[in-house]
Amino acid sequence: MLGLKSPTKEQQSRVRDEPDRQRKATPSPNRSLISSKRVHLFGRHLSFNLEDNAMQLAAASRLGPWTKLMDVRKVYISSSLSPAKERQSFIVDTINDYVKEFGGGQPTISLTVQGPETASRVFLMPWLARKELDSAIQFEAKRQIPFPIDESEFDYRLIEKTVDGDHKQIKVSMLAATRRLISDTLLPFDQLGLKVAHVFHSQDIIGQLLPTLPGFHQDNTYTMINIQQRSTVISYYWGAQLVFFHISPVGSSLLGNHAVPTTFDYFTESLASEIQNSLDYYTGQFPTQLTNEILVYGDFSYADELIELLGDRSGFSFQRFPAEDLSFIKGKNRDFEGSLSVCLPVLASVVRNTRLPDLLPRERRLSRSLRRLDKISFFSLATLLVFLCGGWFVQAYQLHHARDRSAQLTRQLESVRSSPEFHVYNMLKQQIAVNQSYLERIKETPSYLGLNLKELSRLTPVQIRLYYLEYDASQPERNFSIFGIVSNSKIPPEIILAEYVETLRSSPFYDDVVVTRHAKQQVGKVLELDFQISARGII
């Protein structure tokens, strides 16, 4: 399994037995990773890596989170192409043919760069706002980058946040390359009129492949080595993050005729010494535990004899990078499986799904942003136009359908109007109107006295029996006289009569209601109250 070794039982026991008081006195800082922003890419993506004697090429089709790897290959540049023009012409033709074969319409092209004209730095900075952080990193770049700042391109990303009480820090990963190297790498693409979207650091982007290996863990440290013709690159990763890389002048050119045992032994001993020196420097600068396993990629990843001899001479375990075990490769792409571990930088570039430091010149990055803005604006306008056209067609269809429906209803109405049933309907409607007019004329208007009788019938309770009503129009003050008898065995008749008087006074038909006479007598077991009420009827 790749990564750090687990602590022994003795070490675990020592940690458990440590006094709580000591642990509380020196609390460890709280560290948390800052995840890189994920990106979803679309369309054809091509990646190129130019070396001294070869070219790495890869192509993939992207649809958001889905990636289809189309091709990965390495093309070697013959040493017979000695004039610079012939070599450059071969590179340009190879790129042009590859773009025609796999580029489709408008491919997104990315490049990877490496070598002594590149640099990687990891350092801590105080926690600042984004705008202030950009200014601080601009100042820090002058101290960290080993090239003149005005002759180099650099970019960064935040990888870790550390909180120690009130003290907050962030760990920054900065990558840089000379403008001369980037310009030389961009030259063949400029000659072909191809727009390059990104320039990534080879060692940095290779780290993005590590999370797709089985057994990957973010807290593990990984060591990778690439033996090239003129140099050897040794890289160290904390999880997927590039922490440090070392370029050794020991390259495969020292082998010459590898059939000579002394030359082969000298090469392996020199390389093992360089690996040990870089490991010593790394462990001195970064307090992390390293694994004894080193992953080999590049041309020598299939040199089993060399890998075995390096392991014997150095004491480390060398293993070819298991590119066939990558989660997006397993069971697929068997046609170019042998090229995967040889071309890791371009492979990682076409399958990346996170935002990484970009070494493309600033003016080109601005131009790329403007092109992206133009594309977004174009697609937004196109989408708006599609929606408007769609809405217009829908409204036109609905209007046409409504007109057809209206015409159909008009035809049906005319058909009904011309039918015998409609003629009978009109005759009946006229007859009903005549009858209603006649009923209105003969309808009797209720008399004033009739309305009063209805009101008395409604207001008089069951305990009161009215036996005489007198209306005298000559008496305008009290023109009504009401005669009745109150009869009840449970409630005194005076109370019932008083309530009846109040009820009449609240009626809109009567005013100035008074009891003018009352006489009480015993009739069997029931008390009866004979009364007379005078009131003015309101007309």
C-alpha cells in the first residue's frame, strides 16, 4: 500500500499514556486542507509536453464530470534532425497532425513544462483577505522565486489553513517558470495559430493522479522519480500536493552502452546517491515521514532491470507507477495502456477536474478570460434567443389554436341560430318576458295595515294572545291600540308584558309605545293579565 507507515504499538501506547496536563499545556494547532475549486470541462481537450528528444501527446473528450480518454502517446524526435529549423518543423507538423486527428472543432489546448527553469515553493503566510493576500504574495514572490520576477511567470493556490488559538495562517503553494521557457514552448502553437488555454507545471499536475490510485490517503507522502535523457526529476507529494522536487544532472545519457557492467553500476550508484541527497534535504526541510517506496514513471518505468538494480543499490523499493490501476483507466483504453506511465503529465492534464496554478503569460490569461466571457455571452444570447423563439412559436401556436377554436364556435353558434330549436327558444323567451311584465303589473302592493299585522305576528310571543287591534287615522300621535291577554303559570305576566313592550319599541314600525290599561285576575290556577297598548305606527 502506498503512503506512510502506521505507528507501532509501542508508539501508540506512549501517546495514550502521556499525561493530560501536558497535552493541554501544548495543544496542537488545528490544520485543515483547502480543497481546490472543482471545474467541469466540456469538449475536446488536448495536452502536449515538449522534451529535449520527445513529445508527449494526449487527447480526451470531456462532458462535465465524465471523461473519455481518446489517445495517449509519446513521439520521439530523431537526433538526426540536428538543424534547429528541421527539429522545429518536425514538432510543428506533429502538433498539426495530432490536432487534425483528435482536435475536432475548437479543442482546448494545455501544455506542461518542467526542468531547471521552473520552481516550486511552499510557504506559510498570515490569514488575509483575498485582495490583501494577492498583494502580499506578489511581494513574497520576489523572495521565493529563484528567477528575476520580471522575467518569470508564477501562480499559486492555497492548500492548508492552520488555526492556533487566535493565530491563523495559510500554506501557499507557488509555481513559477521563466518566460523564455514558456515562450519557447508556445512557439510551435503560435506558428500554427492555435490558442493555448493553460500552461501547467508537470510535477504539480501529476499529483492530481494520485487520488485516483487505490489506497490513496491525503496524509500520506509519495515519492516519484522520472529518469530522463539529461536529468532525473525526483518529486515529493503530501497527498496530491507537490511539496518539493529536485532535478539531478544524472540522466540516462550517462549509460552510453549499458552492456558495459561498470557503466551501469556507476549510473545506478550515482542515481542512488542523488536520491539519498534529495531525501536528506527533504526530510530536513519538511518534518514528515517518508515511505521507502518510490514510484517510477517516464521512459525507464518499464526498465525492470534498472529498477531492480536501483532497489538493490539504494535500499529503497522502486515500483513502476501503476497507471493501469487509475480509477478512470481500469478496464478501458487498452490500446494505449503502455503509454500511460510514460506520459503522466499530459494524461493528468486532459483528465484534471480542479483549478490549478496556471503559468500562461498574464496577457494571454486576460485574453483567454475575454474569450471565455465572449463565449459565455454568445451562449447566453443564443440561449435567450432560443427561449424567445420558443416562446414566440408557443404563443403563435396558441393564438392560431384560439382563432381556430373561435371560428369553430362561431360556426356552431350560427348553426344553432338557424335551427328550429333556436326559433322555439326565442318564442318561449318572448312569452316569458310578456308573462313577467304582466305579473309585475298585477302584483298587489302590500297595505300599511297588512305590514303591521305581519310585524305583530312576528313580534308577539306565545304567552300573549291578541284579540283586538284598532287603527284610528285621525289620531296622529297614537293611532294604534292593541288589546291582548298575558297568560303564564310560571312567569309573572307583568314581566312578559314589559318585555313585549320593549320589543315593540325596538321595532321600526312602532314608536311611543305605552301600556294604557291592564287588569290582573285569577283564572283557575293561572294568572291572566288583560292589557291595552297604545302606539304610534310609523308610516
